[in-house]
Amino acid sequence: MQFDANSMFKKYKIQFFLLFFLLIGGVFIQILVTNQENAEKQRIQAELQKSHKEVVLRIETGINVYATVVSSIRSYIRNSESFPSGLQLQSYLKDLVAEIDFNDSIVLSFVDTSHVFQYVVTPYQIDPAGLVGKNVKDFRTKKEIAKLDELMKSEEILLYSPINLHEGWAAFPFDFAATDNNGIVHGYIAPVLSVKYLLSYSYKSNDDSLFVHQFSDENGVDFSREVVYDNTPIYNKRRDDQFYLNFNIDKSQFVYSDIDFYGLKLTIGTAYKTEFIPSNRLAWTTYFWYFLLCFFTLVFLFQYAKNNKLRLENKEALISIEEQNIELESNLENTQVLIKEVHHRVKNNMQIMTSLMNLQSNESNNEEVTEVLEVCKGRIQSMALVHEKLYSNKSLASIRVKDYVELLVGYIERAFDSENSNPEKRLLLMLNYF
């Protein structure tokens, strides 16, 4: 049997078209869902980038404010008639930060050329940690001391990596040469600003519940608003609850930026506190309705195929019935022809018998024989009438008795129509009902 693709396509073209459109719809839905997921990921990444840029901008703003304060202190020292005392520095510092709300978040230290603390002041306290008379070499590395020696020979303001202060908080140290108005170097000034004050700029937004930030120096040392994790003694008992290591976040999820302030390179990172998984609700809803559509389409195709099969079976059954009807009609015609032939033969036989009896009756002189023949002729005639009535009707199952009796009585009247007989005919009205 040869496969005919053309006839197969014509037969199942509706199924082919529906399946084709379902396939195209599936591809389209997959593209739509993928694009939506990509757009959601891009939106999430854009939110992260936005928050990160805002954090970097706040840090830059805070350090610039801090640098302005340090520059003002240096200008005050250089423009004073004589090198200021500790009380003079404290008074100036208090006036300087009054409008900035630093409080005691800044410590101003004067260190001589041999690296010994001469005086340490805050806006409201004198030497709160008892550092006067101590040497910086006791808690600074040789590399840092060498850098400070070079600083006293330059005009630069340098920002160093954050440190844990004896005052009990982490701070950013700014250092510059302590030069009077005569150009004499007396040592260096070390203003230190609370890291908490500076980093708090990063948390002054409405997205703190979503994002966490990482801060580290050029050596990879992490620091928070309360502590610098550089393996030095920690004097602060408080800890930053927003420190990034408090959250289970992979570093690959962070967005990083490197910034350079006054010789110090800082790395700032931002990430979601919890992994932000794009919502797949729309995808599941889309897939659900697509599969529901596929299900109803398959049900329709199944029902259509079933109905088509029943239609073909009915068509074949009608053709078979038609063929049987044609065959039955042919058989009926043959039967009718046969019946007519039988009818003619029976009729002819009865006529022959009647004719023979008439001949015999005419030749016989015996009245008894003649009477017997007449009786036989009457009986044959009555049978012939019944036979005639049966085959003249449309149905062979019954005859009209009234018509038959009237014909039979008429025949009897003719048979006994003589001078010696005068039969009386009485037809019951009951016959009218048959």
C-alpha cells in the first residue's frame, strides 16, 4: 500500500494546523517568558547598581566634607601668629564642627617630629584616651612611620587606612605637616574622624532592608561602622549589625567600585541581603494557560477525530443500507414477477378445470352428475374469487369480505338463475364494517 502524503494532509489538515499553531504559540510563549525573566533580572541588577552608586556618592560626599574640615584646621594653624596650643585647637575645632554635628566623632592630635603625642583634643574633651606622651611608633608599623616622616617634608594631606582608636571607636586618620606661619615644621597634625559618622551616609536611604555594603582598604582589610578587622586590639564593644559578614552572601553577588581619596584606595561593594530571585509567577501563569489551551485543543482534536470516525462509519452504514435496499428492491421485483406468474397459472388452471367441468356437464345426461359438477364449479369459482381478491389487493394479508361476498352472491344468483328457482338475497348490514 503506497503512502499518499497529499491525501493524508487533506484528511487531517485541521489537526495539522492546530498542532502547528500550538507549536508556534509554545515558541512564542517561551520567548515571551525568557524576555520577561531577562527584563526582571536587568531591573534587579539596575536597582543594585543604583543603590551602589548612591552609596559611593555618599561616601565621596562624607570624605569631601571631612577633607574640608581638615583643610580648615591646617589653614588655621598656618595662619596663626604662633603655633596654637591644645586649648586653642580645641576651641577652634569646637567652633568648626558646631554646625556639622560631629560631636565627639573627631579627635585632633598633634605629634612632634619624634612621633610623640603632644596633645589630643576633641570638641568637648582633652586627651580622653590618655595618649599624650605616648609614641606613635608603639602602634604604627615602620612603613607607616617612614611615610609619616616623608609627610612632614611635604605639603600633602594624606588619608590612611582606618584604625581602631583607644577612644573606643574606629576612625579614618588624616595627616598633614604641622607648619607654622614661619614655615617651621613642628611635627604633624593627625585629625581622625569616626568611621561610623562617615559610613552612616551609606545607610541613610529607604533600601537598607534590601542591600548590604562592604568596605575595605587597599590591603583588603574590612571595616564596619564600629570595628576595623585588621587584627589590631579592638576597644569598641559594639558591633555593626549591618556588617556584610553577618549575612550569608557570596562575594560574586557584590557590585564593586574602587575610589581613591587623598592617597587612600577604598573598595566599596553592594549586594542584596538575600539572593533576589526573579518572580516566576507570570511564567507559571502563562505556562498554565498555555497547557490548559493545549489540553482543550487535544480534547477537541480527539473528539473531532471520534466524530469524524463515527461520521465515516455512518456514511459507510448508509451506503451499505442503500446497497441492501437496492438488492431488496431487485428481489422484490423478481418476487412480484414470480407471484404474477403463479397467479396467472393458478387462474388458468381454475379456468381449465371450470371449462372441463362445463364440457363434462354438457355431455352428461345424468342430472346427479350435472348437479355435482355444478357444485364443484361453484367451489372452484369461490376459490378463484378469493384468489382474485388476494392478488388484486396491495396486501396479501387480508381481503375485503364485503366485496368478496357480493361477488360470490352475484355468481350464485347467475348460477341458479332459472325458471324453476328464485333465490332470495339478504346481505347483512354488518358486512359494511369489513
